[in-house]
Amino acid sequence: MRLRRYVSLLGLALAACGGGSPGATASQAPVADQEQAAPDYAACRDAAGGTPSAMIACADAEIARVGSAVDSPEAAAAFQAALQQLGDAYAGPDGGQAAQVTFADRAVRLARRRAELLAGAVTGKAPLPSSGTPHPAWSRSRDLSCREHPVPRCAARYDALLALLDTPAKEAAMTRPAPASGLPLPTCAQLHAEGKVGSALADAFYARYPKSLAGEQSVEAMPLDAAALDNVVRYLACVAGATDYDPVVVENGLALFASKRHGAAALRALEDLGKSADPAAEAARRLHAQVRAYLDGTPG
């Protein structure tokens, strides 16, 4: 999907759906007024009559509307550039319209969750962290957005939104066997010896925790025996407790507990740790409750 290709259609889509000019921003009108006047996204897609370019324009309009409540012009431009780069990668070299329409709809979901994050809200089920290194355009959007909205653990949670754009092609690629790199993780005693707590430990955790464990698809390819699983679960519990249950821990660890391959065993290991006399038992119990809330779509 190339967003610029459909910019000229944006006004037509808005007009067809009963909206105004796409040029209005949060600085020009109250957010409540914008939301009331903005065209309903689903209705706009219906009015598009299956025309790919019009459906993509509906998505562009919705993304612009959602972003207007949280973005400066610079941040909005950076986010649009990031979506364009991601859309090109999603559609592939052929750039078929069906893939572009699919990406546009996923981009709307991402934009809505992004706006919730930047506004400081935590609603619904958290996206599972995406593995790999973000595209430079995404990194720039993240840095600008998190600078304007310094919400807790913004960078890590912003990157986790990329999981909403994972494609079947990526899923297939991630099912290949992969080595358990980055393991074993430090024990609670080793973490204590490092002397990091709070945000410093959370930053160290985000840098250290294997991205292959944090990805929804890549974790399925990780060969974890009982000892390795116990090591990871104990590490997550220890870091969670030492960071006062910072969301970055559960949001990056969630893929493991949601995994079809490892999830049940990981939850049992965490529950067993919570029932033990181990010093990390209390942290394990609280992390277990936190994980369950995220899996149920009710994070607190």
C-alpha cells in the first residue's frame, strides 16, 4: 500500500461518507467535535462499494482522524511515512490491491491502538510484541511520538503494536526451527547483584529479553525444554517484581504465555512458582494475575 497514491481520493471518500476536509487537525477543532463530525469508518467502507482505492481512502481518513487527537504535524507525517514503508513491505513487490486493502484495514486498527497508547489509556487486549528490528521509519515515528507523549514504557509498547501488522508470509517464515539464543536468562540473585531497579531494570529487560520469545510467531519455533522454560518464567517474575510490575514485562512476556506450543506449560510453571516457598513466589502470583488479565483482554 502506498498512502501517497490515494491522497487525492481522501477528500472524495470523506465527502461520500458525510465528512469534511481531511486537513483539519486537533489544533484547529476540539477532539470531541472532530469525532462527532468524522465519517464512520465501517459506513465509509460500505459506501466505497468494494472499490479498492476508495476503501483505502476510507482507511486513510480514519487514520488521520484518530491521529489528529494526539499528533503534532511532525509526528503525523512521521507516522504516515512509517505506514507507507510498512505497507510496501506488506504488499510485496507485486503490490496487489487486495493486499493493499488488507493492510489499510490493519493499519486502522494499529492507528487506534497507537492513539490509545499515546493518550495514556490501557484498554482491551494488548497486542503481542513483534519480533525483529523495526524499520527506520517506524523507529522515527516511535521516537517522535514517545517524546511528545512520555507514557510509561512508551517505546517498548509502541514497538509491540507492530504485531498487529504481522502477515501470513511472516508467520510461515517464523515457523522454521530456531536456536534458543539469549538463554539462559539471569537468575533473581544475579539480577539483584546487578543492582538495577525500577525503570533502569525495565530498560535492561527490554534490551535483554530475547525477541524470539517476544514475538507471537517466533516463540512457536523456540525449542524450550522444562529447564529453559523454568528459567524464563523465573526471570519474568523476578523482573516484574523488581520493576513494580511495569507493563513492559508482561507485554513482552505475553507471547510465551499465549503460545500454543509453550503457553500451558509456562502458565503452570508460573502458577507453581507462586505456590512455592521461593522468594519470588509473591512476584509470580502477581505476574500470573497480570498475565491472566491480559489474556482475558482486561489489563488493569
